[in-house]
Amino acid sequence: MAIGLTSAGLGNKPLRAQSPGPQFDGVGISLPVRGVAPAGFTLTAYHGDLTRFGSLPLRMVIRPTGPTFPDDRQLSVRIGFPPWSVLPTSRAANYEFTVNLSASQTVFDQVYYLPKWFLGGSPQLSVWEAGQPLAGYGSEFESGSGVAYSRFDVSSAETDWVASAEGRFGWIAEPGSVAARSARSATDIEDLRMLMGSLAPDLFGFSLLASEESRLGLFREFGELVGLSYFTIEELASDWRGFEQCHVWVCRWSTLKAIEESRPEAAAALRRHLVCGGTLWLLETPEPDAVAAHFGTRIRPEEPAETEPRSGEELAVDIDAGVVSAMESLESEANILPLHPDTGEIRFPMPSFRPMGVRSSSGGSYSDGPLRPHRLLADRLMRTYIGEVFDDTSVVRRWVERAEGELFESDFSVLPVGFGRVVTCRREEALPGSFSQWQAMRMLTGVGSSGVLRDGVDPIVGDTRFWNWTIPGVAQPPIYSFLLLLTLFAVLVGPVAYGKLNRIGRAYLMFLVAPLLAALTTVALFTYGLLADGLGTQVRVREVTWLGGDAQDAARYCRATYFAGLRPADGLRFPTNARVVPYPLTNYRNWRNLFGNDNAALGTVRIDEDETVLRGGFFPSRQQCQFVSHRPLESADGVKWESDEIDSGVTARMRNGLGHSLRDITVRDEAGDYWSVEDLAAGATASAQRIEPEVAQTRLGELYTRQMPIAPISIGRDTQGNANLDLILMLGATFPYRQSLSPARAGTAEGEVEWWLRTHLQTRSRLPIAMFIAIADVSSDSIAVPKARQVDSIHYVIGELR
């Protein structure tokens, strides 16, 4: 469905709207355009950062021209992204959603989240009613809001690609704070200078960083460039997808309590963000047990393997690069923080304090790395301050070193919450903090500070791990069948037809018979190839449901591959509250391949209250298409575990509070003992049988190998793509991921959920304390085509015991 824009709308300049908050980029649009009388209402819209991929927030504010809307009205709002303005150009999309205005309503104010799987874009908006565009209600957004790339300069596209994928932090200010855009003095905002420097060490060569009076100006100029946003409690989203704008959220423990008291809907949204894979840094927290009790979980991280503190030589770093670059990563259970060999203190090597504009002989600036995550920051510093360089940066060095203090492992903890994590710091004065404090929290966060590493999917370029979860035997040429048909054709044309016609003296008829047989053979080949894969839709699902403990949180992960002989007209249907990411099969050899000659959008995304529908090229016929999704589950009942001590030992029972049956259940109780239950119907209670750890290991390993994500043997070199465009592998080789991830974790490039399954079911074959795992039928709402036939699918149910 095309996005329609009226000629009147394109010919007039829209009114500029003011930005409503930090998640929007400050440029909006007001309709109708100048010179056109309102059709009973005015519309103001704001969009988020167009350079990023992911959930794009779009705020719509509609006000009546009178005190209220006189009648009920149903409007259709359409957003279009021209292919020339996005990258890849083949991924441009149109969006459509319905706005219902009620009589006597004074204002309509709602935020929509558009699933955006491309970089850049110059959006065009139009309003329709009763199937017709409203005059004056169609226009591009304000000039300057759009982003387009040039095939002759791909560096800006690469920078946006990496900035979307990792390192976006959101600071939540304490109660009573003013918005950063409204602050008038340095004391109006909290001191984030040390955090900013830790995120982008280039700033440590900028002498003004040590000036407390400059913190407001520094944040306004460099905050977004280093990936840091500033939110007051009032500015937090009430939808969990609003928290997807940042990879890591940071606040004090007291601030979290204030959010729960004054903005319970925002606290619930933050909680859903966590269980779906998000990360929260909490400062000035109580003991870990109190934090775990607050989040309603009994899971504790297991004790790390004992390791000797590493010597200063082992902690040698490239100081000139300003980051830890040579700290060797140990196995996943080992200590990854640099400990002083004598005192056991955590101490990261200090960053480079090289004045801005001074380069090393190797040109080794942090911003000059292979992924250049802060290229824009470096460009701004060099362009703006090259003439005001302070050759003596000792004031910055003294400020950073004075803030270090004593820091120990016991000051930090990592608490898993669903698919996400909470990283805590118990230092009493954690703000502004120290360089080592912030670096330690980054190390402990692991993949949590990168949405791409967390999900294991790059929606822009993709990678060859697409083949790890495909439907076997479809979309492949039936070679032997085709050879048989071609051999039959050769026999019919040669010995049979020619011989027969030659004997009856009519060999000239071969000019008619040969083309006819060739046409019939071609039709037979096409028909066989079509029917061999079927005309219906097939799906292969890898689903993981996580059930929380006492807090009754729940979340669902799904990786599904679809194939249709003839694509369904209804498209693909996903729950609207899900974060859906397409898993493209890489076919790009370099960045310039992302520029095409596409003249139309790939398809239309229809956003309704309960579901999001993808139509058009999002699901082409006879091609395997793959999607990864996360979504929170509401009010999910869990599994109740009861045990009694009797003279002969311990007996245990399990009650299934879910709406579906479970099978092949393995439980590890709080004492560390393993139990099994073979089948447990919905709402039923069954006795558990104690099993030996060796038996449990065999059961867990079999659960993983039952449906392993592995590429077919037939995948050859021509499908391997370009390793220089494999964002996941490249991120895994950069700071802080190469130091905080084990070599095995970084090498697999799997998402967090898949890595959990591999680690606990196959590698270690050991469940965490007070958890269970089971198999269930695939959920119907995880299949985007309701009538699709399932192939080699599996559904893991993982949860805490209640």
C-alpha cells in the first residue's frame, strides 16, 4: 500500500514543532501546512533519532480547533520513507496506523514505536480519512530532520551503524531534577563528567573536563556524541519499547524507589525492558540479597572460579589508545576485573591524557579503531577546539587520579533478571564516581551494552549465521529430479520422436515436436519445483519462555524462519508489544552494495492496537525469511515447587500453573539436587523423582541436541559474505567486549538467550540453583502465519522455582 501525499502538502512549508523530550530529536511537524484551513483539528508529530535502527518513537498530538472534538472520527496516519533516503535502499518501509478520536475528547496524545530496520531516512507524513487524503495534511518533516547517505562517502553510514548497535546509555536523574534542556546552571544537572569520559576516553584530553562549572555545557555539546542521554523521572516512557532507546539505564537505588512510587507505569515498563534483555546499572545499593529480594528473584550468580590476581605486566595496556586493550579474557566463570596482585583492589590503567589534536606515531586514537564508534565526537573536538588546545592536561590527570579511591570486587554484583541483568555498585558516593568504577561496570555488563550482541542479530547487513536456523530441504533446486526430467526430454526428442517421425517420412515435423516437448519439459520442471516445496507456508520455530520467581515476570524469545510457495495475502502478524528484528541473509560485499536503484518501499507495516502486520516484500514467495523477537508476558503463572522432609528422605511435588502442558522437566532445587518430571499437564500436580547429577547432565545435553542451531552441510563459500561487514564479530573484538567475554563466547557470535542454552545445557550441562527447564508445544502467538505448518521446531520453558 503506497503512502499518499497531497500536492498541496508538498508545496507548502509545515510549521515547526517544539521537542517534547530527550527521546525525540527536537525537530517536528505541525499540520495543516501554512495557508490551509484546519479540517477540525491540528496535528503535531515528533520522531526520534533517524540515524538509528530499532524502535523509532513517533509522538502524535492531535488537538481540536474548538474546545473538544464534535464527533467521533477515524483517521489513518501514514509515514513513508523514500528508498533514496535510507540504507540499505532495499529496506525502505511505509507505516500505517489508525487514530480514533472520540467526541468530547480534548486532546489525543500517544507515542507509537515504528520497527525501523534501516539507517537514516527522510520521513513523509500524510493523514487520510474515509480512504481519501486530507488537503493540507501531508508533508515532509521539517528540513534538517531527514538523513540520507552518499555512496561516495560511506563513513557516516558506518558510524551510524555502530552507534545504533552499542554503547547508548540513559541516565535517570534523581527526583526533583529539571530536564537537561531546561537547565540554566551547572548545579541543575548531576555530574556525569567521569561517566562521559569513561564512555569516550578522547574527552580525557580535553582540559575543560576537569572543570565542574563546565559540566552542563560539556553534556549539552558532547552527551549525545558519547552515547549518553539525560532523563528526568517525568520524561521516562510508560511503554517498555521506549526504554529500547538506550542499551543501559543508569540511576541511584533511591531514584529507582522514587520511580516505583511516583511513576509505577514507568517502573513496570523498565521492568519489562529488563526481562526482555535490557541492562540497568544501580548505584549506591544495599547488599545483593536486598536487591535480589526487591526484584523478586532467588537466582544468585554462582561463585567465580578462583584465579590468581594478575601482575602489572599481565595488565599491560595500550595507554596511547586510552582504553584497556590487552587484558586477557578468561573463561566465563573466571574473574574478569583487573586486581592488584598485593591489595586485591580493582584498578584499571589510566586513560591517555594526550591533549586534543596530538596524535601518536601510530595514529592510535580510540576513535580511529576499526569501528570508529566516536568518530563524530573526534571530528567535533578537532574542528572546534584545535585552536584552543591546552598542552598541559595535568589538571585532568590529577582530577581523575584523585577520584580513584579504593575499589574492590565486593563493591559490585550482577543480578540476572529474565533475559537481562542488573549491575550494582555499593559505593556510597558513586557519582561522579571514578574511572575504574565505570570501567568495572562496563566489564561486568558484557553484551548488555550492545543490542546487536545481546540479540545476536544485525538487521542492516546480516550475517551467515542466518543458515543456522533454516527449514531443511526447501528453496533448493531438486537436482536429481531435474536431471531425470532432462534425461527423459533428451530421450523423447532424440531416439523416440525423431526415430518415429523419420520412419514414417515426416522428419520435418521435428521443427514442431521439439519446441513442444521443450515447452512441456519446462512446465514440468517449474511445476515440480513448485509442488516439491508446497504452496502453503512452513515455519521453523526456536522459542524460549522465561518465567520469573516471586515477582511473576515472564518474557518470550522467538527465532522463526518462514517459507511459502505462495506468500499469504495477510502477511506476517506479530504482537504489537514485541520487539521484532528481521534476520537478513547477508549478500553485501562492501558498503556500496547497500546502495541500490530501488524506486519503491519494500512493504507496509500496519500497526494496530494488538498486532503489527508486515505486508509486501517482507515475506516474498519461495524465499526463507527469518525474524527474532522478544516480548514481555503479562501475569504469567509459573511452576510451584513443594518439598517435604520425611524419615526416608525428601519428597517433592511440582504444580503446573501454566495454560499448557510441560514435558521432559529437569529441576535443580535450592539445595542443588536434581529432580525430574516426565509429563505435567496444565493445572496438574505430579511427584518428582530425584536423579543423579550425571543423569541430569545427560538429560540437559539431550535437550539441546534435540534441535541444535547448525548450518546445513550444503552451505558453500558463496554464502559466506564479507567478514569485514560482520558487525557482531567485529564488536566482539573491541573494548569492552573482548575483555569481558570469554573467547568461546566472542567466537560463537550468538545472542544472549542462545548462549545461555548452549552454556547450561551443552557446555556445562548444569542448571543454576532453584531453576527448572522443560519442553512445551510452540505457542500459537509465536507463529506470524497462523496456518503455517511447523517443521523441526522446539519450545524451551525456563524458570525460577516459586
